[in-house]
Amino acid sequence: MIVCVCNRLNDTKIRGAIAQGADSADNVYAYCNVRKNCGRCQETIEKMLDGSAQGRHLLVAAE
Ligand code: FES
């Protein structure tokens, strides 16, 4: 699914950036070698980051 239309970033690329350590929307853009243009995707990327953080929290809690 395309998340960022301006840069043709799909959810797989964004999840890959998050897995590599991107912890903000700006970092996701940097990991993907793009720049924020219109910014409409930022909220979705931040929700993906929040979901990832919750996932890490659950992993830590399970240890
Ligand atoms: S949709 Fe991502 S910068 Fe425009």
C-alpha cells in the first residue's frame, strides 16, 4: 500500500526504515532517501511508528 504518494513510499519500505532504527517521520524519510513534500503521509507514518513502539513494548514485557 502506498503511504507517501509524493515519494512513492509503500508501507513495506516504511516498516523497513522503522526496523532499521528510524524513530520519527523525518528519520523515515531520511532512511528512504526522500524528503517530505506535502506532509500528508506524516500522520500515517507516525501511527506506524507508534504501533512499532507498542510492539517493542510488548516484546520487552514478554521477556
Ligand atoms: S504524501 Fe508524503 S510527502 Fe506528500
